[in-house]
Amino acid sequence: MNESNVLHTGTRGSRIIGILALIGLAWMVVFGLLISPPDEVQGDNVRYLYLHVPAAFLTFTAFGITAVSSILYLWKRTRSLTWDRIAGCSAEIGVVLTAVTLATGMLWGKLSWGVYWRWDALLTSTALLLVMFIGYLALRGLEASPEVRARRCAIVGIIAFLDVPLIHFSVNWWRTLHQPASIGPRKTTFDGPMLLSFFVSLVAFVLVYIWLMMHRNRLAMMEQAMDDHGLQMAIAERHAEAIA
Amino acid sequence: MEPVVHFSEAVAVHGRFPVLTGASLTVNPCEIVLLRGPNGAGKTSLLRACAGLLPVVQGIANVLGVDLTQDRKAVRARVGLLSHANGLYDDLTVTENVRFWGQTAGASDAEVKAALAELGLSGRLATVKVVKLSAGQRRRTALATVLARRPELWLLDEPHAGLDGDGRDLIDDVLRRAAAAGATILFASHELDRAEPLATRVVRIDAGRVVQPTC
Amino acid sequence: MLRTARLIAAKDLRLELNSRVTAFQVLPFAVLLVVLFAFAFDADAKVLIPAAPGLFWIAVLLSLFLAVGRMFMTETADGALDALRLSSLDPAGIFLGKAVALLLELLLLEVVLLAGVLVLYDVSVPASGVVLLVTTAFATSVGLVATGTLYGVLSAGTTVRETLLPLLIGPVVAPLLIGASRAFEAALGTRRGLDGSVVVKVSEGWPWAGLLTVFALVYVAAGLLAFGALLEDA
């Protein structure tokens, strides 16, 4: 894609995806709120999970894409600022998704366990992941040439993502070492219409993610093009200054 | 003989700002070339580009036989850059600073001592912490760190800044001796009455372009 | 690489020796934290003693931020970082040298800080826990300084150095903090049951020490690999 040809953030493709995403979201609401039955054990609380689980899945996917794009940027053979752009866009969307994951998780937790927060491996890892990528975005916002910014962020992004398993493992060890295995509520089995609701939600979230990525990516391309254009103008201006 | 520096229509950027917009320059071995021009003209940028610190994105840029557009890191060990900042550690003494920077280039203790002596830093000043020195004394210390490394190409940004008459004489002697011993010197200066007698050639730069490579 | 590391470490340690900033400013700050924690917990031994291991490591972490910030401030104050890049010394060697210097400073700080905790919180070190204590402190410190040095050079070149550094380092070293607190708890025997008997024994701390060692090696490897690129961009 030639950056200078991008004039709008919307394309025919993104419009189609957008419409599909809206349909998906509507379907998700219908299935999640109406069609799927309340769970035997959790009652209506289970409906939060239709938001929480896909959001969590997408969160890790989004940051995973950031990490992989970062690797592709750093690797000489595939080095291209496109990968850096994708990494940045995915991280931004990822941060929003993490907030949704944590919020829905906390609301569900309040209803199911009685507390908003439990220091378990998943929640803690997600919370720290959020902080790490807020730091990543802070780094991204600093003034620097595109190549310098790309390299810095790639390294930080990869380290952040690779650190998550370490965090998860430590917290897991930590929390299971002393506590006797807690007798949890009777496990909820997901089948039939509930499974379908999950699937529908997941598809809806994926479509929303793709739609957001397309727009954000094109926006970033436009920013890049403006930057490049600005540079060419500046070179020309300085040239003129010298000759004058 | 191979020129030490050969730039042709070189374009260099700092972030998104074009600092060199077409610099063409040739410097031969053992020359002492003065770079002059108004503030913001690109003198510092040209020196930094020669040192391999600033990326050259267009044109030809060869220093000591190294193509800077391909691998600018390769030239760094062979040049000595004296920038606006002195590159010194405030809490180390003069000797400790010169010794450290000399050792990064493999200089022996003898060479470090010689460098200190040449810059008049052997006596009382040798054991004084840099933070206590005057601006001129710091400049001499910074130059001593460059001298201790014995680079093939000296890149100096306002070497006389902050020095009194005696200090400037000292620096001029050091530079002449270095050139006589085989080094090449490219330096930027505003103080033309001091700089022009020292230089074997003067080059003018303006708005990122070299405008008048006078002979 | 090792020659470079020795050169850099010697320089950084000499800087500390000449300026004594870590010894007379960062260390007192760490001890101050221990005192402030006592205020926060109402000097209640029932709370302070079980919390001591964790509080110790928080104090160490906050001190690390200061020490790393100071280390890179001396590099950027007069353009020395630029000159380091120009010297084309092996970046891995520079990383190693700086990390070692920082490690020695941190270990010294931890010794004094531990003494402070023992005295102020009335905690004692059982003989059986000493080896675990030392091993844990060493492994954790290695991981901390590796991360600190790597992110230190990254933030050195920015205008937001002081605020960015803790934000980047903090989450990444969380596993170290978890492990170190638990291992120290085992080594010091600070978690007691209602009857006063030690609930977490020394032997339970060793798996944590093992984990910390693995983490430390991972962090050092990451630092060795990435430092050069970040130094170039600083």
C-alpha cells in the first residue's frame, strides 16, 4: 500500500467489515441476553462471560500481534515500518480490549465470588499486561524519528509480551502454594445455545477488532505520509534558503 | 592519495528535520580544514555525520574509506569527536576522565600521561574533579580525551570555546602537531580571527549545503 | 566483551566512590522507606513482621529506580553517552559493566537495609535461613539490575526519563518481586500461625530461589541482546 495514496480511513473493505461487525454485535446481544438460557449454577451472571471471554481472547491476540509484528520489524529480512505501524495500532486497540476484559471480569467476579478482585494468575497477569502496554504507548508517544521509535518500541513490546508467561507462572505458584485448593462452585458446563453464544460473541469481537485495525492503520499511514511530505518540503525549503 | 573525507550531495536527517541538504566536501590527509557558517547552518551536523553518528540518507559520504550510507558504525573507532558537550564525568578527576576515554581506544598509561601534559593538565589540575573546573579547563580536558585516543580524523566543534588566549595557543599547538604527525582535522568555529590562521583551508556551509569550498 | 565490561564497571564504581551518591542518598532513602512503612502500619508488629519481606523488596525496587536514574544521568549530563557510542566498545560489554557496578551498589544497599529491617521490625535471621537469604538476594538483584540497566539506557535519551523508567521496569520485574518476597519469608520465618509457630519453613523457599535464578538468567540474556540497539537510539 502506498502511503501517499491514502485519503480516507474508510475503504470499501472496511465498510463491509463494519456492517458485518454491527450485525455480529447485534447477534451477540440477542444471543447473549435473550436466546441463551441462564446457567444452572451462575444464573444470569454467566452473560458477562459472553463479553469477558472473547474480550480476553482478543486482548491476548492483539498484544500477540504487536509482539509478532515487533519481531518482524527487528528481523532484517522483513524489516519495514509497516510492521511497526501494525504493532502500534494493535497495541492501542489491545489496551482498550484489556480494559473491557478487566471491567467485565470484575463485574462478573463481584456477582459470582462477591469480590471485584481476586489475586489469581489470570487477573493479575492481565492487569500487569495493561500497565506494560500503557508504558509501551507512552514510549510510542515520545518524539523520535520513525526508525528509532520503531526499534525502541519493538524491543519493549517483545519483552512485555514474553514477560506475561513469567508473571502468570509466578502468580500461579504463589497463590496455590499456601491456599488449600479452594472448593469452587460447581463447574459450569457450556453446551448448546451457550456455546453458540460464545462463538457469536467471539466472531463479533474479531470483526470489531479488524474494523478498528483497518481504520487505525490507515490513519497511521496518513500520519506517516504527512510526515514524509513534511520532510520533503523541509528539504526543499532549506535548499531554497541556501541558494537564495 | 585517498581523501580522508569525501561527501557529494549528502543529505542527512535528524529525526524528521533535514540538517544536511546537499553537502559536498573533500578533505585530504594532514589538512586542517575550517568549517564556517551561521548558526544552524549544519556545521555540527556535518561533523556528526562524519563521525558516523548522524545517518546519511542520500548522496555519497565516505570517511576514511568507509561508506557511511552502508555502515556508519565502522568509522567511529577511528575518529575523535569533540562536540559542544565535553563528554566528561563530573565526579571523576581530570586524570580519571582522560585515562578512561583513552583506555576505550586502547591507549597506554604513557599515552594518557603524554596527552595530559600536552594540554597542560599534568600539574595541580590532574587530580581535580571535573565539576570544579572552569569552562576552559574542561574544554582542554575534553580535548585531552580526544588526543589520548590518537584518532586518524579529528572532528572538533568550537574547540576554542571558553578558552583564554593562552589556552587557545595551547590548542592550536596541539592541533598543528597532530596534523604534522599524520592526523587530519576538520573543525567548526565562529572565532575566525583565531581559526583562519590555524586552518590550511576554509569551507563555508549554509542551510545544510556547502556553498564555498574555497582553496 | 569482558575487557570492556571491566573498564566500564571500574569507571562506574569509581564514580560512585568519588560522589558517594548511592551510599549517602539512595541508601538513606531506602532506610527512610522502612521507617515510613512502620508509620503506615501503625508500628504493629503483627502486621510489620509478616510484611517485612515484601516491604524490604519494595524499598529495594524504589531504590533501584533512583540508582539507575542516577547512573544514566551521569552519562547524559555532559554528553558522555554520545562518546560511548562513538568509542564503539562492545555494547554487550557496556551492559555487563554497568549491570555489575549497579549490582555491587545494590547488594551493599541490601545488606544495610536488611540490618535496618531486622532492627526496626524486630525480625531475626535463623541460622538455617542464611544461605537461602543470600542466594535469593543475589539472584533477585541480578534480575533487577539487568532490567534496570536495559530500560535505563532506553529512557536516558528521553525527556521523560524519571517517570518512564519506573513504569517500564515495575511490571517486568513483578515475577522477581513475588519470588523474592516468598523466599525471604521462608528464610526469615516471618509467617507464623496463631500459635506463633513458623508456618512457612526455610525448605519452602528454595523452589522460589531456583525460579529466581532462572528468571535472572533470562533477564540478563535479554539485556545482553537488546542493549546495543537501545544504546544506539538513545
